[in-house]
Amino acid sequence: MVRTIGSFFSLYLASLVLLLGAGLFNTYMGLRLTEQSVSEAWVGGLIAIYYLGLVFGARMGHKLIQRVGHIRAYASSAAFVTVAVLAQALIDNLWIWLVLRFFAGMAMVTQFMVIESWLNEQTENESRGQVFAFYMLISGLGTVLGQLALTLFDQLNYQPLIFVAICFVMSLVPVTLTRRIHPVLQLPAPIAVRYYVSRVPMSLMVLFLAGLITGAFYGLAPVYAIKHNMNSGQVAVWLAASVAAGLMSQWPLGWLADRINRISMIRVNGVALLVLTIPLWGWLSMPFWLLVMFSCAIGAMQFTLYPLGAAFANDNIEPERRVGLSAIVYMVYGLGACLGPLLVGVLMDQFNSDIYYIFVSACALTLLLFVRPKKVTGAHLSEDAPTQFVPMYDSLQSSNVVAALDPRVDVESDVSHELVDQEADLPEADRKTDPQDPQPVPT
């Protein structure tokens, strides 16, 4: 195992440094704008547009890598992200910031695609699980360190932006100096929306709600904290505790998820989120240490919703179509991550910062109302269900290429690129009746 992990040291190091900068930047921006009395709606919008860039960039990144190669695509993307960060230190116009954030998201997901496709193409099937787990661990560690890095700065001036820019530039070094052979780029799997929605609607709802909660966390949780009289150092510790708890809870929850009914586990998460967030609606005054404890407990629940939803979806999809499933999972989760900070930002601007946890409670309640054992028919249960639970603490800082590292997926036998009869599993009343109508083509 040590030899396998060590052989990808340069790619892991690049991921760690890249997420260190990204983790610091998102938190810094929320705190800096709040200090300048910018409305929460703008803060949410700037976070949302970044995640929108991540979703759109997943497709554009493939074209760039195909045209110029992995290292050049990575280097050009890193350069653009660095310029976007430094430009925000020079320009105060929020409309220009929106444009910069969108293209920065597109560029960053290209960097992740380079790293992930490299890991996947040069990983043997028997070591795929180890490579995936360590990549997830490194990604989570980078995000945690990014939050804690905020404690290095006494003031929210331009200095954190310089540090972020340094991180993005330094992430170039391990990739550009690597001696590994360039990987072969895999084509993106078609997003056969109707096919997967008809198969796993409940799973997709779980993933959408998980995206709403997680996107709102990265965008507006720092604003909530600063409005509750935390200083920047306390905010960093509070956020890092939540992310770290979400990361560490993956393994024990994975052990349970492989032995207990998936729906039951998802509902346990929903109940726990609802119970834990109600005391934070604003009617109780808590010391900082207690807020950190709540942050850890809530992080453990919110960051495990995504892997539970993904595992439940994999249980109900044929093994040979799971790469295609990853594309729709990434899109639905990313859509939630875009809408979450936007909705919470508007609500916080209209009411107060306590609406953040009321929103999380509402998402948890929706989860409990929609995801019910009675709705699970088992009609599409896969032959290898329950599939292996795979730790995935957060997909917002990665691309859908990472699904190919999933040990549940056999890339060589996957047929996701073939045309799918998206109406085969729909009710008879919803199917086309005109034989001249063309068959739907995955997009």
C-alpha cells in the first residue's frame, strides 16, 4: 500500500496545496465581505457562481485537455485561477467578481480533472480502493488546513489573497515536474437525465438536498459565525472542526452503511440534522466550545449525506452504467450547491443570520418527508446490492472523473457511453406513442 500511495506522491501533494488555497479563499471571502457590510445575498451569489463554474467546467475541461494535453491544461488553468484571485485584490466591483468567480470555478475543476484522470488511468483495479480513499483523505485534509490557515492572519486585508495565490502557483510544481507518463483522457459519460431520474429519483433528491446544505455551509456558515460575535480565528476553528468531523465520520458510517438498510441510515442522518440544528435557531446563547461541539456533530451528519445518497443510487443501477450515474450525481449535487448559498444568502439578507440553521432544518425535514421506506419498491435493485460504501466527504472540490476511481466501478466493462433507452423503465402512460419520434439521446 505504501508503495502504491508513494508512487502518486506528486499528484497528492498538488491536491493538498490546491485545496489548502481553495479552502482558505472561500472562507476569507465570506468574512471579508461581511466585514465590509456587503449583503448576504451577494456573498451567497459569489459562492453559488463559483460552484456553477465547477459544474459547467467539467465538460469544458475535457475539451481543453484533449486539445493541449494534461500538463498544459493544468498550468493554464492554475495561471487563470491565480490571476482571478489577485484581480479580486485590485478590483472592488462585485459584478466583475461574479465573472471572475465563475471562470475560476471552471478552471479549478479542470485542474482536478487532470489529477483525477491521471490517478485513475494509472491505477490497477486491485489498488483502486486504496488510491481513492487516500485521495479523499488528502482532499479533506487540504480543506481543513485551508480553514485553519485563516488563523495566520490578524486582519482580513489583501495578505490572505496573496497566500491563496501562492498556494495555487505552488500546486503547479508537483504536476509540471512529475516524471509520470501522461494518461489517456477518458471521454465524459453522457448525462442521460430521464433514464437515471426514472431509476433513482429518491437518491437524486438526497443528493440535491446534500448539495443545498453543503453549498450553504461553505458560503454562509462563516457569515453566520461572524454575526454571532466570533473572531476570524474562532470562525476558522469552528469551520475546520465541522469539516474534520465530516471527514473522520466516513469510515465508521461506512461500516454501518454496509450492514444496515441505506434508507434507515439516511433517515437517521436527517433526524440527527433536524435535532442538532433546532437549538441553533437563535433562541439560545452558547459558549464557543459548545458551538464547536455542535459544529462537529452537524458536520458528521451533513458530510455523510452525499456518500449515503451515492451508495443508495449505486444499489439500484446496473454495474455497467455506474460511470454514467456519476455524471448525473455530480450534476444534481452541484445544482444543489449552486442554489444553497444563493437561497440562504437572500434569506439572511431579508431576515437575520439565524435563518442559516433554520434552512438546514428545513432541508432535513424535507429529507424525512420524501425519503421513506414505503417508497422503496426494490424493482431496480442491482444484482450486487448492497454495493460497497465508499467514503466521499464532499464532491464540491472535485470533478466527476473521480467516480472512475470508485472501487464499485469497473471502467472497462461500463457501457455508459452507449445510447440508453431512457423510456424503457418509465410508466406506459409516459412513453412516446408515435413510432416516428426519434429515440432520446443522452446529453
